[in-house]
Amino acid sequence: MSENFFHANVTQLISKLELLNLIRNICCHNGDLVDISLKTMPKVSGKYRQYLNMKNGNYPHRLAVVITVLLDLMYPLNDKYSFKHLERIFNSLCEILGNDFANKSAQNMGFKNKKIITFYPDGSDIYK
């Protein structure tokens, strides 16, 4: 069932859910998500590779990976869900230090640059 619905086997689905549980716990205890560095990585779909700040061919162990997991789990449940609020938060975080540091902030979160922090729910491609 998990393979048909979430395009992941049971082990991968559990790994993604454990990651979201970790993020939930960090949020509940007022932890810092912007600078998070993951020790255990879930399997990241190859379709996100071009949007992430890859280093030596490896996915970033940063917040951007958490967002890819959230998107992979959310779209099968509700493909019309709007990520506009989340998009505004990321853009605000990137612009706090001014335009000169916007791309640097996005890269620190694991994204390739600020321009790609735009989510849309049609599922064909997650970023513009």
C-alpha cells in the first residue's frame, strides 16, 4: 500500500515519518530549524537533486531535505494543498539579512538558491 500511495516502501515511509517526528519535537521545544543538520537522512527523490545545494554529489543534511520529505508525503494526501504560507516564511528568512545574503541563506538551508523556494501543488515539478 505505501508503494502505491507514497511511492516508497515501508522502510522508506517509516524513515520519512521518523524525520517528521524529529522536526515536530524540535518545534515543540523551540529548537532552531533553520540551522538544523541531520545525522540520519531519509531517501531523497532524484527529482529534487537540481534544486538542492549538493556538495560532492551528496544531498545536504539541512532543512531543504525535510521540505522534500514533507512535499513527498503531502501531495498524495492532498494535491491541492497550498504551501504559500511556508513559501513566505522561507522567503522572509532569506531576506532578513538583505538581498546580498538571500542566496547564502537559502544555500545554508540546503536549497541551491533563493529563486527556487517556490512550492506549487500540481506534483509535476515542485519548484518554479
